[in-house]
Amino acid sequence: MTQPTLSAPTRRKRRRKRSPFAILLGLIGELLITAGIFVGLFVVWQLYWPDFEMRREQVGIRAEFEAAAPQADPEDILEDSEKLYDDVPLLPEVGPGEIQAALRIPALNEFVGGDYWYQIAQHISPMKTALDLGHIVRYEGTADPGQIGNFAMAGHRQTHGSPLLHVAELEVGDAIIVESADTWYVFRLSDYKITVPTDVDVVAANPYDPGAQPTERLLTLTTCHPIFSTRERYILHATFEYWAPKTAGTPAEMLED
């Protein structure tokens, strides 16, 4: 009978002890990874959480705005004979930073997942006070919508509700509508451009010839460009088409999404 062969006992390799320096490097690496995760989460929170909060608050702002006056029936389309061009009513007088009207841009409905509706606040200094509340804010001393001159406003491109996030999607001819408690003011986008932040002529009464008297009834929107940068400004100019009392119906332009 053959004897079983006994294998030699295997020698366990001794674990090499890490030097204090290697341990320190490992700890530093883990701390950097953890810090990177926290920084990334903070950036995400800073970019998107304010938008979430602003849009949640906007539901209440819109409800309060619409409760101030009877709303037009969306199926009761405004007749051409109801469109008016002269004796344009002024917006209601409100205090600095208070809501004066709403901006409606039907072509952007698909980008916001519903009606594009953002509140317009009266000018306040500094404008950032109202901009950071998610408002679109009037520039100081600009004309009311439909008046000779320039109804000029600013809004954030990103964060704080991002009301003008998608303006680069707009094309010449798209409707831009200002809604007050009792009036529609309908404009059409006439041109847009990218410029530097110091180009203040874009909000002048006559942005095409700042030294001349205004002859047109314009609307201007300004916002930062590109997205997540303040290096430049994206400017949109629109030309007044008509106004109508909300009791006459809803502009057909509201269906142009």
C-alpha cells in the first residue's frame, strides 16, 4: 500500500507594513474624495434647489395675481375687431419690487412643461433684490408696454427660477405677451443679439439709435449669456402689435406653442 504524500507546509507571506507616510497619503486621498463629493453635491444644490424653491413659490404668486381680476376664457379667442392700437392703458402703479404684470411666451411652453408664466416686478434698487426672488424686473425709467419707448426688463438665465433660461430658442416673429390684471399687450420678437454687459444702450428708449427720440413701441428682455456665465448678455427686442381688454377674450397668439 502506498503511503500518502505529505505536502510541505506553505509559508504565509508576511504582510508588508505600510509606512506612516503611505498611511497619511491614503487618509489624505480619502479626505479629498469625500470633500469632492460634498463640493459636487453643494454645486448641484446651489444650481437647482433655488429653482425648485422659486417655482414652488411661483404657484402662489400666480394664484394671487389671477385672483385679482377675472381671467379670460382660454377658449374664447379674441376677434380681430377687438384688437386695439391706441390709447394703451398703463400698468397699475405698484411699489418697488412688487408684482405689476406677467410675461407670457407661448413658444416656450414646451420647454417649461406647461404655460410659460413669470411675474414682472416693478423696478427696485438694487435689481438683484427682485431678480433673486425669481422675478423678471423692469429697468428704472423705462416705458410701460405699448407706450412710445422701450419696456425693458431683465431676468436670470440660470438659478433663482431661471425665467429666461430658454430665450435662445425663440425665433423672430414669436409672440411675447404682457398680461396685467385686466389687459393683454401683444408684441412680436423683431431681433436678438449677444453683446457685452456694458452695452446699456440696449435698454434705451430708442435702442437702435440711443441719441434720437423714440418713435416705436418696443419691449426688451436682457439676460446673461452663455448659460452659467455672466460674460455676455443675450438681448431680445420685440415690437408692439396691439392691446386688448381681457374681457374681450384670449389672444390667438397664446395658442402659438
